[in-house]
Amino acid sequence: MNALTAIKGQNASICDAFYAAIASEKAALQTFLQAPPQASIQRVIALLAAQTKPVIVTGIGKSGHIAAKIAATMSSLGTPALFLNAAEAAHGDLGAVQEGSVVIMLSNSGTTQEITRLVPMFRARGCVLVAIVGRKGSPIARAAEHLILAEVENEADHIGMAPTSSTTLHLAIGDALAVAASQLRGFTRDDFLRHHPAGLLGRQMIPVANLMRQGDDLPTVQTKTKLIDLLTVMSAKRMGAACVVGEDGHLLGLVVDGDVRRHLQWSMDLSRVTAGDIMQTDPQTVCDGALLGDVLSARAQAKRAWLVLPVIDNAGRLNGMIHAQDILD
């Protein structure tokens, strides 16, 4: 066997290990889903959905990282939550635990000393204890009022020791609790966006009224506007379109560059062509009370992409126009 063949064989073996690890974690999830429903899960969901004070999610090591992610997911979906590092709790961080807080304890073995030594302190504060553990008879499992058993047969690594399948299962359970509690709370898409003011998610909360072009920047014509005057308006306002409005300000139609080009292909007498002759009579529009997220969603679902979008009020009067480049930057 030459060196190149040996390397190829080794690469194939490594790829097998890669997919085997994913399969092991998938199996842990499937085993949990196929087990009889745990009655405690419904009680925990109701408990989380009713919380007004932060839920405390605690763990150590790899379970600590999972606990931090679960707390973050709960908070983003409307259930206030904080991560408590079990090792730091006895050094002052226990001050985050309020009287009567719900505490979720994560531990695969159920014997983590950093957590077990916190149990008396949690009880002294009247906390409700929830355990997500891999062993039913473990100390942490016995200490909790509510137990979610998350057993895994094997970890996913080649020596069967690194927290992999177990942490994946714990994370999935935590995400599922967050989602179910959020739904029970009646948490909405708008609520979610308000929790994410930065980045793309935050941009979706921007009112359309803050983005639309209006006033002197708005290209508008009447139905009887001649083609040459229509083109002048479209060129001056640099939107590649013009809104056709009535005397009362109601939107009657929309003309875009493509409408003009298509008409030029077959019209013999351009001197008599008006905006009313070539306008789209039922263009896609958006209400002036909409958010950018609504516009992006509508654009994604549209049968064909639009360049401009008239903004109208509830009575159908034109208030402004959105250009695609203003929302896709």
C-alpha cells in the first residue's frame, strides 16, 4: 500500500467516525421520543409558562454550556431565564436566585457535587426544583420536585466518555421546554422581534413609514398624464416607477419601466399614450402601519420579485413608496 492509498483510507475512516457520531446523537433523540410520555413534562411546561421572575438554569462543565444556551433560548421566547454557574453560585452568584424561583438542574450523572451542594440553599429560598438528568435514582433526581429523565445508552465519541449524545439530548429537551412554554404564554412573532432589536431580526421591527419615500421624492402622475411626461417623472425621481393617483390621492395603479418597454414594442402612436393606458391596475401594496418584517415576508412569498411597493393607508390613499434597494441593503 502506497502513502496516497493509506491517506485515502484514513480519510474514509475519519468520515465514518464523523457520521457515526451524528447517528449516535440522533439515536439518543429517537430513544427519548419513543419512550412513554413523562407526566412531569406537562407540569414543567405549565410551571415555566406561568413564571414572571427569571427561571434559573444551572450546570457545570459541558452541561453548564448547555444550561447557558437553554436560558438564552427561554429568554428570547418570552420566558425570563438566567444561567447560574454551579461552581460560582456559592461564591456570590446565588444572589441571582429569588425567593420561589424555578431552578432547572442539568447533570447527566445526576451526582454533580457542585449542584448537589446547592440543593439545600435552593430549598431555603423556597425554589421549585426541576432535574434533567440521565439517572433516575441519582441524588439530583431524588432532590427535584419535577424529574425529566434523559437517559442515553452511549456517548457519541470513540471512547464513549465525552458529553456528546447526552448534552445533545439535554439541549433538545431545553429547547422543547422553551418552545412549548412560549406557545402556552401566547408569545407572538412581534414579541420575538421586540426581544431582538439588533441585527437583521431587529431591522424587521422598523416601521415601513420610516423607510418609504414620500413628499417631493415620490413619483406620482395622473391617469391622463402623457407618456413623455410620465417618463420625465420616472427619470427625475429615480425609482424606475411611478404611482398613478386620483385627485383624492387614492392609488389607481402603478407603472414600472417594464410596462413602458412592453407598450413601446407594439404601440404605433405614442403621442396619445397615457399613464392610464399602461398602468398595472392591481399592483401589490403594503399598509403604512406594516413593519419591514411584513414587507420581507411578502416579498419572499410573491410570485415575482417587485422593484417598488406603494404604501397606502386603510382607505387606499397613497402615502409613500418602498424601493427594493432600501430594504435589501
